[in-house]
Amino acid sequence: MTLRLIYNFLHAAALVGSQRQFSREWLHRQPSYMSCCESRSREPSLEVLLILHNRIRRLVPASLGNPDAAGQYREQLGELVAEIRYAIGRRLQSVRSDGC
């Protein structure tokens, strides 16, 4: 799961307007965070994944019965949450296996 895929989905759902907005409002980082990660081929931090997971997870129940963009993409938002959760789990396993 890359930030680009997540951003593209949220952008298509009209939940975010630009990469800078995504970095600032969705990731709680500087406006250039996403572009820096991409240009340096870096994965998002575990903290960023957790922030993003929680933000999108809260959208799923809120979108129930809403005809707006979040409501139209409710099922896909749920799948996105599951994918981010899986990425978080993989990251935590790699941290544990790197230890003594």
C-alpha cells in the first residue's frame, strides 16, 4: 500500500483536492510530505499509517446512508482501512524481528 494509491483513491472520491492538502490534513504532516516520500522512495512512517487508518476508519460508519462521496465509496473505504491495517501489522512485525 503506497501513499500514492491512497491519495489517488481519496482524490477520485473527492475527499481530498491536492497532495499538499492530503499531506497536511490527512497525514498531519508538512505540505510536502507526500512528494518527499515519493521522490526519496520512502514508505510512510508507522505514525502516518496509524493516523491515516484512524481517519479513514472514522469515515466508514459516518458514510452510512450518505449520498455524498464518502457514502458512494463506503465499501472501498472499508477495504482501504483493511489494507492499511495490514500494512501496519507488517511494519510492526518487521520492527519486532529486527530486535534482539
